[in-house]
Amino acid sequence: MSLKKKQVDCVKQQAMNILSMMRRQDDKLEDKLKKFVKKDKATARRTLETDVDGWTPVHACALKGSKHLLKVMISAGIDVNFRMGQPEGLPGGCALLHIAAYRGDVKICKYLISRGALVDIEDNYNRTPLYYAFKKQHSRVIELLKQKGGELTVENNETETMMVDECPTPQPTTLGFCFFTHFKS
């Protein structure tokens, strides 16, 4: 196995470990990540942006709703408009603001916008964060995004993919993570 392949495998394993720690609600994760970012910012960034079944640790953190942890992750140099991968049966291409808007998390939305998040960024189905806030009827987030120039996108009539609330953090399985479910509209 080449050295580059070993490094990629190591970064992916670190990303999976972080996802696992978020699932267990490990109170020490924030301190561990601060040390990791301080010690090796470049590797921390690669790890936090690493795709694991379409999800990255930074996107999982946005879904978890931990602003403190998200700030630590973004301090590694992650672009707030960085998009997640394409999980099976999911919209894919979501930025952090899509996820925070879906959650109805005004504080994280404000933080992301203050860090340069694009209010009209589109996912792979051309849906903006305002679409997700509207679908979940998060009036405060809707108001914030509209104030910042957000526009509502038209939903895809053929198939609608929505996030579900049963799984607050990603769970690596043979089927991927359980953040979303796929259903006909």
C-alpha cells in the first residue's frame, strides 16, 4: 500500500472516529478537536471535510446543532459554503446553511452568514436553505434568510427527499447514515 493511500485511509478513519464521538455526545470532543486543529490545521481540515457515505464531520456537526463545536471545526479553515457529498437517496450537495436552516437553528444560521455563507446556495436539487426552513416551517429562520436576500426555490415534483429527525447524528452502517429518508411526494 502506498504512503498516500495510507494517509487517505488514516484521515477517513479519523473522520469516522469524530462522527462516532458526536453520536455518543462525547463531552471531550470539543477539547480534542481544538488540540487537533492547533497541532495540525491542514490535516484537521482534510479530516473534517472527509466524505463518509456522503456526510462529513462538519456537516454532521451542523445537523447536531453544536455551535461551539462548529466554530472549532470552521477554525480549521473550512469554507462555510463547503458542500457535503451525495448520500444514497438524499439531496446531496447541501452546504452547512441548508442543514442549519432545516434544523431551524437561528444562531447557527446567523453565525454561518456572518462567516460568509451564501444565502442562496443550492443543493443538488437546486434548493436553497430557505426551501428547507420553509418545509419545516421555521418562521424565525425564514425571516432571517429573507432579510439576507434568500429566495425560495421550487421543489422537484417527481421525487422529494426530506430529512428526518429520528437520527440526530450520522451512523455508519452498510446502508449509510440515517439522517434522511426518501419518499414519493
